[in-house]
Amino acid sequence: MNALIFTPDRNTPTKANPKARDYTGAFRPMANKFAEHHGITKEKIIRIDVSKSMPERKAQVLAAIQSYHGDLGTKLDSVAFFCHGYPTGIQLGFSWRGKADPKPVMDELAQALYAATDRNDICVPLFCCSTADTKKKNVVGGDGGFADELRDALCRVGANENRVVGHITAGHTTNNPYVRFFDGSLMPEGGTGGYWIARPGGPMWVKWAKFLREGGWMDMPYMDLEEIRAKLV
């Protein structure tokens, strides 16, 4: 697979957790496992300097993606993010606040991704907390959250068979079973929310969580539902 992987470049301690090992304990080792599994070379694991401002982080990400805007031989198949996330953004520079319109932020990312892949079916796994959720009330499937808005933006720029994968809750970067798929499904403007791979508390839930813990998370973004469910029976 020809893919880029983005992570922070360091741990990010907080007042609540001054000894945080989010990067060294989760993002870095999981990104390395993902790269090894898919044959992605080390130079395509991009560490973003999170000591910089959000606009500067965004510029780092866009510059790395734009370096693949050349000939078809360099085009990417997928771009994955291993970092902190929330319903309206990710740690690596892309976010919006309050009542701000997410479209300018998401269109900028989507345009860069599509130019670097030239694929209608680009897959963007977000191994980030809460990106498949939304702060809005009475919405369907995380509609209006980061993952949903990225899927919609990719549809608008022409990648209308794209897939964005995101977590609904805070949890481990790869083992969190609260996952939704957001598929382009040939829709020119995107859709309304995403869908569960396995419904929480449903008949496949325990096996689904076990599947992810045992490494299934590495192929999951690129599998269809029939393939995933065949692994769970």
C-alpha cells in the first residue's frame, strides 16, 4: 500500500495527566505496526511538531500531502491519522470552533487528499478519539462531526466513493470498538452521518472488540461489512 501516516512527534502531558505517554505508548507504536503490516516505508510516517500552533500543524500536514501531487507513480492510496481527536477536529491542525462553518477547513484537507491520491475511493482512517461523534443534539450517526464533514468534503471535490473511519468515544487509538464508517456512496455532497460496523451491545459486539484487540484494526478500514462479519462468526 502506498500511504501516508500522520502522528504527533511527542507526548502531550496535561494538568490531569502530567506523565502522559499518549505518543510513546500508543500513537507511535500503533502507527509503526500499521506501517509494517501494510508495507509502508518509514519515511511515509510523518511526525507533526505539536509544539507549534494549530495553523502551523495544519501547514505541516498539507505540505506532506502535497508532496505527492505529482505523477501517478507517486499517488497515494490512503492517508491515516494516529492522534488525539474530538467531534470538531484533530490534534494535527484541522478544527473549527463554536458556530464556525466547517466547510473551509474540511475542503482544504479534502482537496489536498484528492490531489495526492487521484482516487474516488480514498480511505482515511482516523485512529483518533471522538471524530465520529458530534456535539449537535438529535442528529443521526455523528452527522456534523469531523469524520462526517471530511467524508462530505471528499465527495464535494470528486472522491465520492471515499471512506472515512472514526471512533465515537474516547478510548484506545486502535482497540476502541466504538467505530463508524462514513462512506461516500457516490453522493455528490456527502451524506447524513455514518453507520456502525458492529452495534454496541449487539450479537457481534464481543467478537468485534476481540477482533480489534487481536490486530483486526489494521485491515478493518479497507474491508467491506461482509468481510468483517465473516471474521466474527
